[in-house]
Amino acid sequence: MTFLQRRRVLRGFAAAALASALPFATAQDYPSHSMRIIVPFAPGGSTDVLARLMGNALSERLGQPVVVDNRAGAGGNIGAAAVAKAAPDGYTLVMGSIGTHATNGLIYPQMPYDALKDFAPVALIGTVTLVLVVHPSIEARSAAELVALLKKKPGEISYASGGVGASQHLAGELFKFMTKTSMQHVPYKGSAGALSDLLAGRVPVMFADLPLVAAHIASGGLKALAVADPERSPALPNVPTVAESGVPGYFANAWYGLFAPAGTPQPVLAKLQGEITAILKQPAIRKTMIEQGASPSGLVGADLRRFQENEVKRWGEVVRTAGIKME
């Protein structure tokens, strides 16, 4: 039995003992003090924005402070691992992403947690449109023109991402694979960290979360060539999809969900899921998310787990084919 397996067995016994000791009124009493949402990336990106939006709304509904704690590093693994090891009492959550809770396990040779076994799925908050943007210095006005430029200058142009295994990285690698082109990958500690270099043209290409770059597209600081969704975004109705632009079948997006440590009592999870479902139905919350390029979801519990498992399978082939790995 490996160290991780032993740790999970011991945590399972501890969680069972804790659950049996909790009074029947646990869900009614919860929360009795402040909560934390750990964001495993730097401030300013979509993970952080959605965590703060949910944190404020949860605080209002539950009557307790909800503190957002940014712990960036190792593609999100540091922050996510902190939650995997936290007490399973519902007071520490993580705003997970496709990287931390689906693809990092496919890319990193050693993981400090198991994305499926060490977490209890709470709720999928939403999916976020990725948009292919370039610095104005790039002589391309469409995805097709970018492909032509990349073929003319193989390996000379770089693209940014929020880290190895992040949605922006996967989108870039899928684009390279499907267009048979070459770009140099430049990972950052979160998508917000890439923005300054992107705006300066030092790393001139990125599949960026739409909320991160919408204002810069509007101001002309960046050019939007295409969106990675299967359909055009209501926020950018005049920008075609990558699939429309000569790469049929292309699709990539970002998603963000709340997870608790494995072993968190079901009554506590149910209360959190009920509150988040109600929050995501609020017109003001939905309007804010949609304006920022995020589509509210609301998948909870087992439905989120199935979604998570499907994402692992979906991107596994891309990771293997593209040879994405962290040394």
C-alpha cells in the first residue's frame, strides 16, 4: 500500500468517526464560524473572480464570513492539496478548475492528492469561454491567418497560459495539434499573471478566459480572433468560433467548481449545494457571470463527479497525443 493509499484509508476512518459523532442538527448549525475558499491560483483570474463572487453571496446567505485565500503554485496543486488535507467539516473549500481537478493528474509525474478520491464534489459554478487573442503587433486578423503565420514561422511565436495543464494550455496544445502548427508555450502562475506580458506583446498569443481580456478587446489592446466554444459568445457576437475559422470540431473551455475534502458529512454538503443552487438562480448573479463570459452551471454532487470523470477521459487523449507533461 502506497503512502497516498494509507493516508486516504486513515482519513476515511477519521471522517467516518467524525460523521458518527456529529449531532443530527449538524446541517442546521452549520456554519457556526467563518469559512475559507482556497483559490489555487494568483488573484485576478477567473478562478479568483468566481470564488469571490460565490464567497460574498454565501456569506450573505449563511451569515458567516467567507474568506478567499489565494495559494498559487505548481499548477494549482499546492492550494488544492491544502484542501485535500483539511478537516472534512465544510469550513474549507477549494475553487477547483479543469487543471486541479481533471488534467493535472495526467500531466504531473507525482501528485500530492487524487482529484477524484480526495475531494467531495460540491457544485460546478460555471464554464468560461476561452477566446483566442493576439497582441496588435501580430499580423493576423483571423484564426486562419494566424495558422498561416505559424506555418510560415514554425516555433518562433509563443503563447501564454495560466500554467502547465491549465485550460489555456490545453486549448493551445489542441489548436497546435489540430492545425499541425508549432508555438512555444510560456506558463505563468495563473492566467492573470500572463496578462501584462500579453498586453506588452512579449508573449503575443493566448487562449484567454474571456472575463480576463474582455475590456482589453474592447479598448483595442488585444485582437480577438476566435472563441473556442462550439457556438459564438453572446459577449462577442461578431467573433467567429475556431471551428468556423477552418478548424472543424475544435472545442475547449474553462470550468470552475467548488470541492470539499473527502469525508465531509453529507448534510453539510447538501446544505452547501442548496445554497449555491439558489445563488446561481439569482438574476443579479447570473447577469454578472454572463457579462463576464461565464455560463452559470449548478451541477452538484454526483452529477459534478460524472462531469469531472468525463473531463479526465476527454482530455486524456489530448495530453497523450500532444505529449504534455511536467518534468
